[in-house]
Amino acid sequence: MKRMHVFTRQEEYTDWASPIVAVVKPDKTLRLCMDPKELNKAIKRNKFSVPDPKKIRAKLGHAKYFTKFDAASGFWQIPLVEESSRLCSINTIWKVFFKMSIWNKLSPRNFSTGT
């Protein structure tokens, strides 16, 4: 993830660094995750609901061209402003911060709307 610039080293201290938790994957390898419980408590949730697929299809009407994309790493594609990236940092010996935090409670809304 570092090579992909998903996160970068943070030089200054932040009170909002979330702890890391290790989760065992089905293949017995470890996945390091951020535990943003405290951050999520402080986030004011915007009203948002995922668009209804039927309504989306109706809007397409008689479109001639369609496309699809693989959004497997989609959350990593949305950069955070510097102030927000400090809030989405993880607490390690390296103090890193993420461009986008998949575990932030606003991430699905932000990804769906492109904001």
C-alpha cells in the first residue's frame, strides 16, 4: 500500500490516531486494520442513502453505450484533504496517514457521491 501511495508517513503528532487491529483472514494470513471507533463517534453523519438501482436504470433510458469498472480499491482513489488525512491516521511506530479510510463511517457515502 505504501508503494501505491495509499498512505504516507506523518511527521507531526495528532490526537486522532486510531489503533491498529490484526484480523486473521481465511487463509490464516493477517490483515492489519484501522479501528476508528473514537473517530466515528466524533463524525457528524450526513443524510445519504445509496441510489436505487431501478431508478438509475430508468435514468439510463435508451443509452447507447455502457461501461463498468472494477472498484476493488476504489476507496484508495479518493484523496483526502490534509486536515482530514490527519484525522484518519493510524497509530504505528511510523505514524502514517491514509488518503482514504475504508473503515470511516462516511466512506461509502463519499465514494458513492464522489465527494
